[in-house]
Amino acid sequence: MNPDRFPSKDAELAAVLADGRRRTLNGVVTLAVLAAVIAGAFAYSGAFDMARYGGAVTTILTLAGDSFPPDFSRWPLWGRPLLETLAMSIAGTVLACLAALPLGILAARTIGPAWCGAPVRMLLNTLRSIPGLVWGVMFVAAVGFGPLPGVFALACHSTGMLGKFYAEILEHVDPGPGNALRSHGVSRLGVLRFSVLPQILPRLVDVTLYRWEHNVRAATVLGVVGAGGLGLEIITAFHLFEYREALALILVLLGLVTGITIVGARIRARFLSQE
């Protein structure tokens, strides 16, 4: 037995322990920096200013009391705003899908051409970085009031989000089946049809339905800038201090979102069960 082996084992053990201590120290420092950033964000936003919470609970309770019971007396007039909100969400999501799919293919690092990947990813980042309300203001100025600017605003912002999701889904496609098909002379279109699409379709449907659910709520917010729908009715009710009617409209919106969520969950479950 060579006695020189023992010191080397001790040195290896010491190196492992030192690496462990270094990793622990790095973890502690990272957590400390993260905690400091979070605390700084709360402090900068005034969350630690206790004086600001003095009348908050009383004000909320008073507003809630003024909102009960909800007033549904004008419900016959809410059919059109309800349809406008639903139409905006559907049309905006469909336009976003039609634009996001080719852009997502170009942006995917494993599929799209290398020369256009970075510019397309920058375009998608720009589209989703601009808030939906800003898009709404731009399109209201361009095409006037009503649901149409809301459709374009939802489409632009959703294209940026869905394009990113689609690209990431495409980047995680298993290349094995596609390579096997190509080795037998199958065209790129055939590989896309028989290898890529079956792998990504359930996930594409999943994120698209989620975005549609989000767009229903986003369409309501766009009412602030004159894009119509239930959002405009809710904002008008608040401006007129008709809190009971505003609560009734919010409950109608809640029913719409809940219905869409149930439908989306059933469609999503059907597609995901095919994986």
C-alpha cells in the first residue's frame, strides 16, 4: 500500500469541503441580495408607510357597503357591451395566433434561420413590452372608438407573448422522430406535419386558450381608453358613482370569464390527454 495516497485523499476531501462552503456562501449572498432588492422595492413603493393604511379598511368597507345590493335594472342594455368584449377577445386572439405562429417558427433557435432569429425575437420583445393600454390609445387615435382598436391592441400585445411561447415550445421538440423521417426522404413539410405538429399541438392549444382567457379581462381594461365593451360600462358607472351598477357589471364579467375558463379547461384537457 502506498502511503502517499492518504494525503491526496485528504486534499481531495478538503477541496470538496471548500467547494461546498463556497457554494453555501454564494447561496447566502444571493439570497441576501435578493431579499435586499425585494425590501427596497417595497420601501420605494411606500409599502412600509403605515400612515397610508390609516383609513384604508374603512374606505373599502364603505365602498363595499355602497355597492350592495348589485343593481341589475339596466341589464337589457348590457348585451351589446358583453358581445363587444367577447368579440374583441376572440378576434384579437385569432389575429395574434396567425401572426405569432410564423414569427415563433422564425424565432425558434432550433428551427428558424439563424440570420433572422435575433431580429424576430427583438420584434416579439417589443410587441409584448408595450402595455395593452398604450396599444389601445394608439389604435383609438388611428381607427376611432369602439371594439376595433381593442382587437388590434389585444392582437399586438398577444402576438409578442404567444410568439415567445410558441418559439420556446418549438425549441423543446424532440428532433429524433423528425430526423428519422428525413432519413427516409420525407420533405420538411412532411416532417412538420407528422413529427413536429403532433408534439407541439397540445401545448400550443394550452397557451393559446390561456391567452384567450387573459384577453377577456384585458378587453375590459381597454374600455378605459374608449375601446368599448363591458370595461367602458364599468368605468362609466364608477364615474357616475353608480357603485351598485358597477358591482352588477363586475359580476357579469366574472360570469363571462368563469364560463370561458370552464370551456377552455375542457378543450385543454382534451388536447393534453393526447400527449
